[in-house]
Amino acid sequence: MSISNDKNRTYFKIIGISLVVIILWILLASVDAGPAGIGILVSVLAFIDVISGKFNGSEKVVWVIILLISVIIGIIGITVKEIFPINSKFELLVGLISIIFGISYFLIGKNKKLK
């Protein structure tokens, strides 16, 4: 019975994450987010993994703060792009920073997650 519950929980987690990704992708595409949108999407996926994982000490808090900063940088980039007609270099820079913060979790933080 425990195996069945774990299997159902895994399916619900996959379906839930898929719905979050699809809804977020549609919202970001509707505002023409560009590279910042990809950074936000990667950061949200990493954020979901951090929240559902177990870490030593305060590592979880550190990763939550880093990923929230990444999402905020992406949102600022999208907002500034919508308000002021800016060049693509700023948009690329903000998107790249947001993407790097999100990917840094998958390269560094995921290995420190407790099994």
C-alpha cells in the first residue's frame, strides 16, 4: 500500500510541475519575456525542487534567497522592457543573470541535497 501511495504522489508531482510550467510559459509568452522569461522559468523549477528537498542546516534558506533574487531580477527586466524601449543588450544581460542563478542550483545545490 505504501508503494502505491508513493507512486501516486510521484504522478501528482509530475502533473503539478507540468501544469506550473505550462501556465508560467503561457504568462511569460504573453508579455514577450524573452531571455528573462527563460531565467524565471528555470528559477521557478529550481525553487520547486528546493522547497520539496532536504538540506543540511541553512542551505535551503540560502538557495531560496538566491532563486527569489533570480526571479526578481527577471521580473525587473521584463518590467523595464515593457515600460522603456531599451536595447537588447540590457534584456540579454538581465536574462543571462537570471538563467545563471537558476542553473547554478542544478549544478551546485542539487548535489548537496540530502537523499
